[in-house]
Amino acid sequence: MAGSKYVGMFLLVMEICLVVGNDQSVQGVQEPFYDRETAMELPQDDTECQERSGVRYSSPSTAEVDVRFPSIHTEQDDQYLCTAFELPFQDQAYSIVKFTPHADMSHTHHMLVYGCATLNSAEPYWKCGLPCPNPTTIFAWARNAPELALPKDVGFSIGKGSNIRYIVVNMHFAKAFREGSCAGVTAHVTRQTPKYFAGIYLMGAFDINLPPHSANVASPVSCVNKLASPMHVFAFRTHAHDLANVITGYRYRDDAYKMIGKGNPKWPQSFYPRVGGEIVLRSGDVVIAQCNYNNTRDVRVTAGASSSDEMCNLYLMFYTSDENAVRQDLNCWGMNTDVEIPDTADDLAPYPGYAGQDSVDAVMNGEAAIPAVPMEHHHHHHEEGEENDNPILSDDEIEQKLAGLSNATKSRSHGMPRYQGLIADLSYPQMQAGYVMGQVGGVAAAADGSVYVFHRANRTWNSRSFDRHERFTQPNNPIKLDTIYHLDADRGSVLHSWGAGQFFMPHGASLDHRGNLWLTDVAMHQVFKYPANGAKEPTLTLGVRMVPGSDVGHFCKPTDIAVDVEGTIFVSDGYCNGRVMKFSPSGKFIRQWGRAATANDFSAPDPYAFLIPHSVVLAGPRRLEVCVADREHGRISCFTKDGNLTRVLQDKKKTGTRIFAIAYSPLQGGVVFGVNGPGLLTSEHAGGFTVDWTSGQVVDRWQPAHDVPLTDPHDVSTPPDGAKVFVGDLTNRKLFKFDDPSALNKQNNEEKQEQEKIFDSPQKNEEVDNSLDLPTNKTSGSVALEKGGEVQVSNDESAATIIIVCLIALPMIAMVISVTCMRLRARRMKEYESILSTSKKPKKRTHIMSPPEKQGFKPLSTESTDEDSDVEVYSKNTMGFGYPSVSF
């Protein structure tokens, strides 16, 4: 599937040359191909579509054939309807060189376009399976895929001598609708015989059987190619429904496998150009395909035509010099050979058009660029990429395993002996009934140990979320549930929640030193500053609502934010622009650095070339460095606050090849906690890692537990003291909590030192003795420092010493007691007066042993500041009894 943003990227895409003749040449063209009175542009969107099919002539040699349904509506789901148009071009040979779809996946599951010699019905539209005997597939569309332009000199032959007299559009309308639809396709025709004839070879599996909650179930296909003429495959398209996550094709020849292509059927389903050039299929080659599924449903799923069933199709678009070849049966269904399927078949597709070693070599040699990934891929590539049907464990299985484990389980750790690994608290969080956590976009840990979770509730990021211009496709449909949960530090119960109706696709979250909550929404293309307890309106907004861009006033899917103690703002503008932007506390642009990576950065990437800057933090002992998780480059790049490179932390063997997020902790000499996603081209697993700040060495790898791994960790956060680590996981839709044992050791040591300062009696004795002018007897050693500096008093002088100390100490003790009694009496009188007074409340008494306030980030406060005094509190406090209200 391909994202609509890839228009113009299709293999060797070229503009069709318009041969604009003079008046004499126009007069010489015979009807019906060209008529100056009807030579006009076709409508470009469905709101102006024709109520019937027709032809428009754009030049003496080009025309557009519009094949549309009349303004129809359907009464039920999963309707397969056909409409047809008879081509007027029968006097000579013509070519179709381009297809423009007119459909929307809100109604249409997929569209197939056929060429037919005869029809099965004469109705304007009809219910259909196959529309005619021996149809020729010429185009296919699904998931808002873009238009398709064929390479130069390649076309589908129509007109005189061809077997295509009609163009038939077959639509699978997945959902019933009443507003009317004039969906269809525009075929762009040129008046010339193609040099090479285009065709589509269809592979499909009908033996699909997916047990409930099954993972990585394969449906294979294989056939021996019997076409005599070589097929030059230059593009391919994958098609399945909701549960497949990868479809792969191979050529098997001379005991060797060669990948034809690998695709993600959740991307917009277009024909993607094969990165690395064409591959030739010859007679006798075995052609193989396999679809891999993860069934997350409670029921068994099999092959079928409805959207609740599954399909497995791989379309290979090719060209050949033999026109008769494209008129033959170009289908392969089921397993027809004994050839084994390669182990790499279930590896996930890293980018559109991927074709194994051919693609790798082409990119490394600078012959091809890596196409942009259509969406954020969290279960295999992607912030990308974030619809996820690839969980390792279901929610029920996770809960069962958690029940059998202790509340605090040591995480898996393979670090250096001197580094103390993290401790996972698998009982966390324990949210009250009525709260459901969606995909976790951002996590922000507060100084008091509580945490803010910015999640997507019932929304997922999928191939339908954005159009080809990176605009969100549901701009008037915010998430109707609360998207921000504030969880307490100990149990993870919800202190309060807010955000319903305010956000569209939550992503990044962080807290500044004043307790303000900063958020990014990739659908809105904006950055927001809110008081931590929520508000109807942000106190500061950066970017333009729903408008992506690359200038200093716009973002394009910003991923994260970091704010220093002066209030300076750093934004990782991640998915499109590949840059870090710096703003003043008031939101004024200051500077930016970085750029989106290109194919030239694949083998030796420039530190300033980002391949999705996915996370940004302030790091180092004084938080003076801006560090960026360069996701798809698998590295951490750090800069000064003005953008000068300071260090690059990279060890892909230990951190994984895709680093999603990082957080800095001052504990254990300063460390960086990071999380990585599963590998694209390798079998590496997702997980967490710890990097020593000083040496740059990876000192630990960690997971919550052996049976409860991280699968798609998306964000990580620590409070200022580094005592806890929180990780948000997309697949599990869960927040994981870890404790750093060094924080407890540090606290114990500090308490012990404080007690020693108060109760260290040897030190006090030494001070007292030094303050007294005691007589000494050098001979008898009446006062001497021995035994490591302890004061030793001789027996003959001990009685005198005790008497002197008592004479001095007793008056001082009496004075302290007297002053204390006077203060207590005054305090009681003051409290008594306060009780009698109705105008004032008694002041809160502070315990004498209350610990001092922690340094660093101040605890979150609900009191208004001068800056936030005009903000209306907009939150749901659920600290007491009762459940939150949920609006839909």
C-alpha cells in the first residue's frame, strides 16, 4: 500500500508529452478522437464528478476517459458493484498510460479496473463478481492510494487489435452510505501504440486460516511461470484486509531465491516502484508469495470477500514486448509447487518498494533513494510509523502473567557489575474502573514521582490518518475521550484526567521546571503549553492548526519538546522536516538546525541529517546539551543549545538500530535511558538500554520481565532526581514503571550522614575537650589521642572532668527548656485566639522532622501564577470516590 503523498515518486514517473498541434493538424484529426468544442479539462475532485461516464479530449493526441458510477447509495455493507464504459477508440491502436482514482476509503474498501471484450450486464451498474469473461486487470486501488503513471513507452493497449473494448470499474463498498457516490477512475489515453505492453500478474492465497489470538500465521502461494515472453516486473502492490502485516514475493531460479518485493498491506495500496530496478521473470521460474498475519480477534478468521474476512494478494506490474503475452491467464492461486518459502518472508517491510539486496545495493551505490514511509510504524518500522496488529501478548495474557509474578520483579539486566540495574514494578499502574489507556504517545515524569500520560484513547495512527500533503484526514473529529492521565507515584491510580475534545493524534509530552505540561499533536502540527491540571485553552501555542509546513512558523508532525530552566523551548520537528527548532519562552523563533536525511546519508550519515528526530531532551550534569534520538539512524546526537555538535552516542549492537526515545538521569554519575523498537532488517527485539554519560558506553539492557517484554516502546521519562523510569508502550497500550535502586541507596546514605551530623558523639566530645583548658600530665598521659583519634581521659582526672562538664552544661540545658516552654505557651495562645476568630484559619503546623523540599523541578502546583492566572481549570478530579464521566 502506498501513501498518497508519493504522487510523482512512482518508478521513472514522467509527464505525458502533449503534442499540441496547430489549426491545420487539428482539422486533420478525424472524429471521434478530438473535437475542439469538447476539448476541456476533466473535473479533478468528486464534488464536481460527472453523473455519467464520458470522454474529454485534451489535445489532438490525448484524452481522458471518465468511468464513474451514477450518484448511487448502498443499503448494506460489503456491496460489490460494477459499472462500465464502452471505448470509442476502435479505429486504431491506443494506450492507457495513467490512472487517476476517484474514491475514498471511508466508503470504498478497494477498487479493481478491468479491460473486457464483452460484458456480463447491460445495466448502468450491477452487483458483480467478475464483470466479464476473461477480464484483464489493468489497475487496482485501496486505502486512498494515489494516481498511477506508467513508465515511458509502456502502456495498456486498447482500441483496434486489442481485447479491451470496455473499461469496467469494480467497487467493493465496505460501508453502506446514503449521501450518494460517483466514484470511479479516469484513464488517460494517448493516440499511439505502446512500445512495451503493460500487464498485471496476480498472485493469491485462498487457504487462509487464522486461529483466535494467533501470531505470525503464514499463507503461501507458488506457481511455475509458463509465460513464454520475459516479464519485466517494475512495480508491485500488496493487498490484504486488517490482520496482515507483511506480504513478500520471490523468484526461485537455479536453486537461488531473489526477492521480487516486500510490502506492508496497511500502507495505501498502490503500485510501488521496485527500489533497485526491474526484475525479469522467465518461463520456468517459480514465483512465490507469502502473507503473514497476526489475528488479534477473539474469533477464527478465514478467506472471504467481506471486510471482516481476510485476503492475500500480490500484484506484479510488468511490461513485455509481446502483446499476446498480456492476453493470457496471468494468475497464480495457492501452492502449486514444493519449493520452500525463505525465512525472510516474515521480516517486515522497511519502506515502500523494498526488494531485498537489490534495494540495499541501489541505495548504497547512490542509484536510488529510500522512499519515505507513509505512516509511523510502531510494531515494525513505525512512528513512523501507528495502527498495531502485531502484539506479542494480548491484554488478557499480560494480566494473567502479571498475576503470577511478584509485584516487584528484577528486570533482565546484562550490565556491568558496578552498574545497578532497574527494578520493574509490574503491578503498576492500577487505574480505577472506567479508565482505559490507548496507545501511549508521550510520558512526562514529575518531581514528586507522579507521571503524566498522553495517550490516544480509542484512536490509532494508520494509513488513513493523513493524505499525501501530510494533512490529517479527520480535521473536525477530535478524540472525544480524555487523552491525559495524571497517575500517582505509588499505585498508578488516576489523580485526574482531561483533554477530551482537544486533541487529534497525541505524540510528545514533557514538563518544565515550573510544572507546565508541554504537548505535541502530529495531526494538528502544533506544540502546546498547558498548566499541568489542564485547561480549555493552552497558554502558548506554536504552529498553525492542521497546516503542515517547513518554514519557521509551521511544523510538520512535531514529535517532542524540551524546555530549559530559562524557559527556552526546543522542538524536534520530526516526521517531515528532520530538524530541531529553538524558540524563546514567549514562542519567538530563534534558530534551527538539522535536515531530513537523503539516500546519500544512508552509509555515512551526516550528524545533522535526521531520519525522524523522535525525541529531544536536555542532558548532562547541568542540562546544557540538547540530545536528540535520531530514530531510524539508531543514534543519539547531542548539541549545544545553539546547535553545535558535541557528541554522538551510537552502538547499534547494544541499543538496536531504531532508537525511539531517551531520558537523562543524574544518578550513578549520569546516565541516559533509551528505548528501541524492533529491527526492520534484523531480528532484534525491542527493549530498554542505559548509556553512561561520561564514557558513552552501554552499561545495561533491560526489560520489564522475561515473560512481559517491551514490544513497541514509544517514550521514556524520568523525574529530575532520576529515581524512577517510566516507559510508554504502544502495542501493550500500557505504562511500565521501573525504580532505580541507586536512588534508594543515595537517600539512605544522605539520611545516615544527616544522623551522623546530629548524633556523632565522638566529634562532640572532641569539640568540648578542645574548648576546655584541661590540665595534662604528659607522664601519665592524662589526655591523649589514641585509637584512631578518639579522646581518652585518664582515670584520676575523670571525676573532675565530669564535674566541670556538668557545671557548664546544666545551666545551658535549663535555658533551652525555659525558652521552649515559653514558645509552646505562646503558640497555644495564638491557636486559641484563632479558634475564637471567624475571619482566619489556623496556620498549618510543620513537623520538626519534615524533610526539606527536593531540589530541581518544583512539585506540580494547582495555584495560579502570574503567567497562568487567566487559565480556567479544566480537569476531572477522581482522587475521592466515584468514576470519571466519559463523553462520546
